[in-house]
Amino acid sequence: MDYSKLFHFSGKRVLVIGAGSGIGRESARALAAHGATVICADSDEAKAEATAALIGGTAAAKVLDVLDHAAIRAAADEFSDISALVFTAATNVRKRIVDYTMEEFDRVMNLNLRSSFALIQAFAPKMADRGGGSIIGFSSIRAVTVEPGQGVYAATKAGLVQLARTAAAEFGPKNVRVNMIAPGIVETPLTAQIRNNQDWYNAYAQKSALGRWSTPEELAGAVVYLASDASTFVTGSVLMVDGGWTAVDGRFDPPNS
């Protein structure tokens, strides 16, 4: 084993969906920095192109709406040679259950869970035909710990975990690995509403063991790891990147004896 090459992606192409901003953009940048040829996909063409331009070199932009099942199928055919698929697209409607409309329910479910199912369904068989690959999605701490107003979002993120585990079981014999990353609170466009409320921002910061929010850059390393040869025996797993949020029960520090 040449351990110096564990994180080398020379000669490999990876597809990052949601690469136009936040975690997706930083994941694309990190993978490219390790030698991968990155396809930066996003529903927003300008943002996809901006990320590809930021990376430079062999990076390319791709417009992809993950709510369009036919477009996903076409992308799976177009990029059938990728070694890794990363998808980050998600939305949230922060309302209590009694205040939710079914239109809002469908919107969150469709983007967070249905599109993820469609991506795995389309890309995993292509990877299996080529001898393997890595699929990386994004769950959340909300898959295991909740708060009022997060019911539908939490349900989708918990569903993603079980979807990944099932896909890992079904495609594992063909050397296709499927894993989820579960972030804590990250400074992304999705959390802008919270960041603009100082009390809310501070309350979330205090929940993690590190006492702060994370940045998208701090999630990129987990993506590189799960896409690389360093994780060839990791599948059906959830990698918590939450600053200790789910490890710490309460914030009271007992007095010294």
C-alpha cells in the first residue's frame, strides 16, 4: 500500500451537484485540489460556471435540476465514468407541523429526499457497471436530534440515512460505496435566516462542543475522505461533522471540587 496516494484523484472525474455555493462549492474546490477533474453542477448556470472558473484547469460547469428526473437520467449517461458523486442540494421550511401546508411538505420532500433517491437510482448502476465508485450525500444532525419547526426537514434527513444504508447493501457487492455526511450548523445560504438573528445564532453556537458554527470549508475534508481511496472499506455510514453537537448533552459545567 502506497499511503502517499490515498487522497490522489489523478485521472478521476467527480460530479458535485450543488457546486454553485456553500458546501458544494468548497467540496468541488477541495476535490480539484487533490487532482480530480470536477464537474460543477448546479441548477443555477451562472453559479456553476463561477465555481468552475474559480477552480480553473479541467473543471467544467453543468446545469442540472435535480427535480427533473429525466435530466438526472441524462446526466448519469453523460457522466457514466465518474468515480464519485457528491450531492448537497437541500431546502428547509422552518414551521411547526400544524402550520405546514402540503405544498411546503412536498417542496422539502422532493428536493431533499426524492431527488436523492433519483440520483442514487440513476448513478449507482452506472458505477456498478464500471467496477465501483463512491456516492456521498448530506444528511444532518437533524436526522438524530430535533427541535420545534424542523419536523419535515428532519424526516428527510433521517430518510436519507436509511436510503444510503439500503443502497450500500444493494450495491456493495459491485463495489459501490454510499455514505452520508451529517453536518451541524454551517454558515451557508440555507442558514441565512438564523444567522441574521443574533440570539438564534448564539444559541446554536453554544450547542456545539467547540462553541461556534462551522464554515463550508470544514465539510470539504469529509467529502474528500469519502470520495478517496482512504475510505475504500467505508459504506453505509454517517460521518458526523458537527463540532460535537450530538456528543454533548447540555452545557452546564459543574464547579470544581
